[in-house]
Amino acid sequence: DQQVKQNSPSLSVQEGRISILNCDYTNSMFDYFLWYKKYPAEGPTFLISISSIKDKNEDGRFTVFLNKSAKHLSLHIVPSQPGDSAVYFCAASAHYGGSQGNLIFGKGTKLSVKP
Amino acid sequence: SQTIHQWPATLVQPVGSPLSLECTVEGTSNPNLYWYRQAAGRGLQLLFYSVGIGQISSEVPQNLSASRPQDRQFILSSKKLLLSDSGFYLCAWNTGTTNEKLFFGSGTQLSVL
């Protein structure tokens, strides 16, 4: 039973345009969400996060939007660059009894940015 | 600054052979340590985590085991590998505080043939 879903396994975007990666979750207890970027044969690196008390967080070209009622978040990359080509993982966690639970990851979306 | 080391980078093992992957963290004390696996089409699956020496929690039943003999050392093992154990294994750490991200190692690509 997947609690974090990335329904698009791949996405192709032209350089300079916007990339939008989507993520849905089912556990209403999730209150912290993250995006990781992963190149082949490397470990994932943290990109951006958002707490459930916010609906938007921005860091340079990267913006994450959270829609709690729809249990949906998205990552926007503007403008997209060829170096952004990677697999992007959405992750979520919840707090139980004051402790943060482990991160649950989606299956990832492979982004290809074409020059 | 903190660093995480994971080795080997690649490993090819025959079915039925043992496995030992090692991970160490430097620059921090009493980290939470994690083993994840990325199998084809399955994303990042949490296998084990540890909040202290000798404390191991397993997330999924499987052919693998984990140990934490020292504060900053985390080992993933198997007595007899299966074909289905193939995948990209990642070690990660954090300090376990609220809303904290995970820091991943560079991973081990394991191919069981």
C-alpha cells in the first residue's frame, strides 16, 4: 500500500520551460514533505522541503506547493536546465507522540530537460 | 562537517553467497542510521533503521539483517543472497530531530547473479 505516490514515471521538458513534478499522499498524518534529487549511481540529495503549516516554499528556481485538502504536492522548476535532468523523489513523514516518523518515499519521476 | 561513507560502490555476488555492506558516519554523535534499497520500479524502500548501538528496527521482512556495532557504523548483511536482493542500497543518517532531512551515502549497486 503506497502512502506516497508519484504517478508519472517520467517527464520531458524543453530547456527554459517550467517542469512540474507531482506527488500525492494518502496518510493524513503526514506533516512534513521533502523533495530529493538523484543522479544515476549516486545517493539522493535534498532539494527542498515544506511543513504542513505552509502551502508554498520557494528556493531559487525551485518551488514546492502543498494542497492539504487534496493531499497533493508539486515541485516547480523554473527555468528548467539540462543539469536538472535526474530522478526526483517525493518523501513524507508524520509526527507520532512528539517524535518524527521515518521518511516514506515515492517511486520517483525521471525528469529529462532537453537543450 | 558531517560525512557519510558507504562501500563498496558496486558488488556482483552469486546467489547463495553472503553479503556485508558497511556504512560509517563522521562528524556527529549518536546519529539515527538507515538502510534503504532502490529496486527497479519500486522507489526508495526503508529496510532498517537504528536509533542507537545495538538497536535495530526492521521495516520489511526479508533475507537481510542489519547491525550497529559502534555508534557511527551500520552494517547490512545476508547469509545467503537471493536474486531478488539485487538493487541499489543506500545508507543514510540524521540526528532524529523534528523536521530533519536525511543525508544519504553514495550507494552500493548490488547485482546478484
